[in-house]
Amino acid sequence: MDFSDWTGHFLSRGRGGAMSLIRRCTHRDTDRILAIINDAAQAYKGVIPDDRYHEPYMSREELEAEIGDGVAFWGYEEDGELRAVMGIQDRCDVALIRHAYVQTAQRGSGIGTKLLFHLTSASDKPILVGTWAAATWAIRFYEKNGFRLVSSEEKNRLLRTYWTIPERQVETSVVLEKRK
């Protein structure tokens, strides 16, 4: 599926009756996407290897390169404000969940799960997600949502096949998989 053309969305009432919407992000959302990613990535400080953490965690140029490489960003919006973002990328025989971040103040509210469900429901391919091995909260989140950790050998193969990341990141990451 070409996620760049997918226009599906989900409208509901959130906490306290607030209107919520899952929608495709546009270039007008760039500043907010960066703010959410860089806010949420503060959780990595002092957790992931120091040589992999930097501020900002994602620059505008990095975000634009990811979008240029086919990452389709979706957002969870509540009462007109984007509160979480998540990307999905078609990579031949699999789909990758990329850059999944929930605004720090919104963590634990269930919006990450809603966004993940929305994106994974759109694909009939196996879904892969890579994250830092030290980000135990992220691993638990994906496992709670039906993903399973792959072996270290399989992780290395998958990261080198489907991602373009430095070798140091391969060494310090895990991959989780959800089959359809």
C-alpha cells in the first residue's frame, strides 16, 4: 500500500468529550511534529547511549529527509492540537512504524495505542518497528499491542535490510514484529 496516498481518518470523542481526530500530517504540521518528537525524545536522555543522543533529537533537515524517503506521518489531534505523531513507511514486503512519539504531557492516555492501531490496520503486510534496546517502556508498549521481539540475529538482518542507520544504532537497537 502506498501510504502517501492513504487519506483515511478516525474521528471520536476523547477524554472529557474532547473531539479527537487521527489524520495525515501535512507540511503545515512540520513545526508541531518536530516539537512533539523533540519533547518526547527527552525520555532517551541518559538512557540510550550518549553517543546516540543529541539535541535536538530530530532536526528539520532529518524530518524532511525521512518524509522524502517515504515516511508518511500521521497525527493524533485533540481539539485542534496535534498531540502525537507516528510514521509508517512501505518497504517492499513489510511496513515500518517510524518515529512514534506522544507529547510528554499526554503519555499513558491511550492515544499512542489508537494511532498505532490506526496505522497497523492499514497494511496487510508484516509490520516492523525498531527502537532502542534501552527504551524498555517502548518495548513494553509494542508488546502490549501485539508485537514480539525478534532474535538478535534476525534483528541485525532486518535493520540492515529495511533501515538506513549507522552500525552503532544497529548494535543498540531491537526490532519488534507484528504479522498479519
